[in-house]
Amino acid sequence: MSQQSRRVGLVSPLPPQIGGVAAVAEWLLSHQGEFGVEYDTFDLHRPAGGEIGGRLAAAAVLHQARLFAGFLSWVPRAPSRVHYAVAATRTGLVRDILFLAILRFFGRKVVAHVHVVDPDSRYWRFAIRVVGRLTSARAYKQAGVFCLPEGRSAMAVLEAMVFGLPVVMTPVRGIADVVRDGETGFLVQPGDPKGLADVQARLIADPERARGVGARARAEVLASAGPAPVASAWRHTYEVHLCA
């Protein structure tokens, strides 16, 4: 990759904002040296206390108009290659389609990734009573088993595996691709709460086996989805799609 091609625009919500897309951007920025780029950023900023989930309100529209003006000012001086984090919410997606069209109009070569938000997550509030909060790291360290019954967050499964936990879950959507049943975790068919409970009880009763499964899970995730392989994948993506 030439020195000139090392400059890549990054359009995304940026840290210290809280959220999955900003977390991805933070990771990209902290690892840019590993995959050979230097980012020139544009912040898709959401103000503190701003709306989440793409609800259309007057204040949100006004904020998007300000972003639009700033983006039009940034694009002419942006690098010729741009990485764009596309929103999965309705209003965010409309904005991003417009911004992507502007980038293409100005002749920028773009690679985009979509950070998907579960559209049904708001319904969990009616089924779960929050009795306290723990940071993810503390919760994982205190746990002996991780169970995700008919969930949709493969990221949570990967996090648990990195902390060396045996995972018990149902093979829904793509989550089953993450776990080798009986080797790096356990798969139970959907609609079988007794099966989920039985597997967890066996693991709690056999901590040596639980530690072995958790250790294999951690090793496998770090080998396939740890910082080094992910950085290598992004480097390959930039070289093939932005710098070819």
C-alpha cells in the first residue's frame, strides 16, 4: 500500500460516544497502524441525551441538517478512499444513503459496513426486571456458565468465550456457526428450557469439564476473531476494495 493510499476517511460516530458503532470506530482507530492506514475522520455525532433508534423528531431533524452541512464541507478535502459505518435505524439509513451518494458524486471510493441493531430488542423490557448492573468484564469474570436462550447477539457469545466461559445456547440464526457443540459450547434446540437447565446443571457439577470447554472456546475465538485476525481482515479489505 503506497503512502498516499494509506490515508482513509472514516465516517462514523466516534468515541467517547457510547454505542456499538462508536465502539467499532474506537477499535479501528486504535488498530489503524496494524492494517496500514491513517484515518481522516468525520464524526456522525449524536448529542448527549439524543434520541436512539431512529425516531423522527424536530430536534433530531435539525441535528441531521447540521451534520449535513458539516459533511458537505468535509467531503471535498476527504481522502479518495472512505470507510463508512452505515446505520441500521430508519432515519440514520436515509441520512447515510444520501451521504454515500455525495461521496460517490465527488469521486470517492467507498467501503461500507452495516452495524445491525436488533429491531425487537425494545420488547425485552416487558420480560426482564433489572435488579442491578455490572460491567460486562466483571459479570463474565464472576460467571461459571454463559447461557443465551434463543438470543440473537453473537457478539455476546464471543465475549463470553473470550473470557473462557462454556456457552449454552440455541442454534438460531448464525449463532450456531460460532460454537462447536460439545467442544467449545453446547447447543440446545429452541423451546427446550429443561434442556438448557440440564446442560447448565451438568457444567456446574463438573467444573473441570466446564473449564476445559471454556479454554477451547477462548483459544478458538482468539485465533479467528481476536485483534490480529480481525486487523488482518480489515487490511485485506482495504487493499482489495479501496486500494486496488
